[in-house]
Amino acid sequence: MCASETPAGRVLGDPGHVVVVGAGIAGLAAAHRLLERGARVTVLEAAGRVGGKLLPGEIAGVRVDLGAESMLARRPEAVGLARAAGLADRLQPPATASASLWTRGALRPMPKGHVMGVPGTAAALAGVLSDEGLARIERDADLPRTEVGDDVAVGEYVAARLGREVVDRLVEPLLGGVYAGDAYRISLRSAVPQLFEAARDHTSLTEAVRALQGRTATSPAGGPVFMGLEGGIGTLPLAVAESVRARGGEIVTGAPVTELRRTAPDGWRITAGERVLHAGAVVVALPARPAAELLRAEAPAAAAELSAVEYASMALITLAYRRSDAAALPEGSGFLVPPVDGHTIKASTFASRKWGWIADDDPDLVVLRTSVGRYGETEILGRDDAGLVAASRHDLGEATGLTAEPVATRVTRWQDGLPQYPVGHHARVARVRGHVAKLPGLAVCGAAYDGVGIPASIASAYAAVDRIHGDPRGVDGPTAHPVRSPHGGAGE
């Protein structure tokens, strides 16, 4: 139904038909944009549902997110897609954004005046760092330039300029909230690109941070930094999928794609079980490893690069308490935990405090969630669900004094949930795109390339659509100007 036959029996791809492989938020965004541009679209998803790492759920009858819970609102893509999918009236900013750090034996207010944990002055981290750590920051102004070259690890560079305590107490937990990674491996250029560029222009790192802050101060505030959705961010892909179908797009779940091959002269054959489709173009919106398997036959060099992308696994533990049992819970949206302090959890979100719609669902309940798991950790994620709940409750008790028995618990595991961006990641992405660009009608997108946040994934999908339509910005733009969703909130 999706192909034409020549007299010789040769199958030609339908030039107006595009197949999107993967129905996470990137694949759905690509399908939505393709339909806007007049294409006929089929989305194939291996799982039995759409949404990928965005997953709505419930606990004790209260709606919650079991995956990502907010999106950066200072970028236009995610909020714009939500509006386009009919969710404008359900957009909600956090009810509170005051987070804390659980470090050095106490919950301490999250410092202000920093860029992903890197301060403009030593005073910005007073109360979080020791006197020795604060004094080490002051030495930055007297140090010679530290060359960052083509890329450098965030932790390595910041520790050389400001000391390890800044990295271990603040940069590490903030980056860990985004990537579940190791600050001493994560790429400065890929993870904090604005700081990378500023570091190239200034000898002092604190001076570079102050320059960034100065530019931000003169820019319009533009509303909330983050945004949620009533009912959960997990409802976003459901709404986008509904919009795709309403526009005539087809979404097939339970349909793993097993083969992707070119057909002469310029089409593609896509095999999903017993179903074979023919199309003029394909967007591969999969995590790096399954994308590599799919591309191996036609783009072996791109597949080799994608096979080398590493991932971190994690788990989210959601707990519901009677409000009367959680009366002593501290104010704020939650807290981050530096791994150097040796605790199990890496963050906790006070979901009922952070999102008004959760509190409204059941005013007599308080919903919290914790996250565990970082790159390279295996022991903690090897525990059963009861063990993860027990570890979370232990740490919550130490941090907040909350020792009551929860009325309900839920553990959600995300195996290989977050791609890692080590030093040189930008160059690997450029090579992948270069190899893919040699094949007409093929594009890739998703969190493995230009940023792990929701707006970044959507932006990569739009760039893939540009590529399909012959716009070189779909290859060159994201590589030259990567898009990110860095944040400073607890438990994101």
C-alpha cells in the first residue's frame, strides 16, 4: 500500500511517505512536524505504548509522573509542542522552586549565583563549602589560563580552577540530576556549552561566570524557567500522538523494526515483523544502541559511532504518605545529594509541594519521590524493589526526619535511561550526522545527540525533519549550536 511497482517489479519508495522509527517524544515530535509539512507519516514503535521516558502513572489514586516531571520553559520547543497538541490550559509552573542540598550533615539552601554549580564569587557558595573550599575559589583570579582546547571534562576543568570541593559538593549533584553521570567524565562543551564558550574568552573561570550572569541579567526574564503539565509531563506524548492521528498519521505500537534497507533509486524498505513498508524517507528516533543495530547495514560507520555511546541506568521511587504523618517535612521542592557524602539516593522531589495539581488530587496525601543510580553504579540497582524503598526511606529519614510508614510505594526502573556525554561527544555526533547525511532520505534524532532534556529532544526531531526536506541546517545547525536543557531543580 505504500509503494509502487515498475514493469520489472522493482519497488520504489513513495516520496511523500515518511516512516518514523520510535514513538518517544522525539519520534512523535518529528511525526507532528512532518504532517504539518504535508507528508504522509507512519510511526513504528517496538513497545506497547508511546512516550518513551515520559510515563504517566498513579500512586494511591493520585496522578504522578513515573519518568521526567518537568520541561525547560526558557526554550520554545516543548511548551510550543504542548500548545500545538491542545495542552495550553494545562501548562503549570512549579508551585515552589526553592530547592536544597543535603550535604555535610544538613539540608542547606541551594546557592544562587552559579552556572550549573560553578560560582561567580566564593561568597555565592557560603554555607555549602568549607572555609578551605571558599578560600580555594578565591585563588582562581590569580591562576594562569587553563586551556580548554576542543573539549574538556566539566569536573577536571572546574577543579583545576576552583578546587574539587566545588565539583564534589555542587557541580556533581547538579549534573547528576541531568545525566546521572560523573562530572569528571562529562563534556563541558556538550553539557554546559555556554560555560565552555565563556571559558574560551576569559582567563578566570569566575570572571567567565560573572560575564554570563551579566548577559542573563540584561535579557528579559521570559516567565518560569520550568513548566509542568496538569496530570503530568507523561501526558504530553499521549496528546501529541492523538494530534498525529487526528492529522492522518498512523502510529503502530508493538512493531519493532528489524531491518532498514535502501531501495533503488532513492527509497527505503522498512521491515517490522510481517509488515513491510516502503517510503521515501526514514527518521530513526531511537536510543543510540538500537539505532546502531538498525543502521548497521546501510550506514555502518554511523552505527559504529552510535554503538560506542554509553548509558546510565536509574530508578525512581515514588512514595505516598498521610499528610498528618509528613507534617515535619521541610519547605521547598526537594533536595539534591552530592555522591561524595556517601548516601544512596541522589535526589528527592517533594512532588505535592512542587506541583499544585498533585496536592489538589488528594489534599490528605503527600507524594515524594527519590532517584537512585548513576553511571557505573550496579550494586544499588541490583536490589529488589523493597530494598530500594527501604534505602530511600532511610535516607529521607536522615535528611528530613520523615520516618512514618508510607501508605503506598512504587518503583520505576529505567534501564539505560540516560545517554552519557563524555569529552568529545560533540565530535562523535558530528561524525554520525556526517555519515547519515550521505544517505538521501535518512535522519536521526533523540536524546543521544544534542541534549537529554525534552526541549532538546524535540529540537533534534525538528532538525531531522529539516534534513529530510533538504535543509542543511538539519545537519549543520545542531552540531554547531547544540541545544540543551540544563537545570538546577531537585529531582528532575
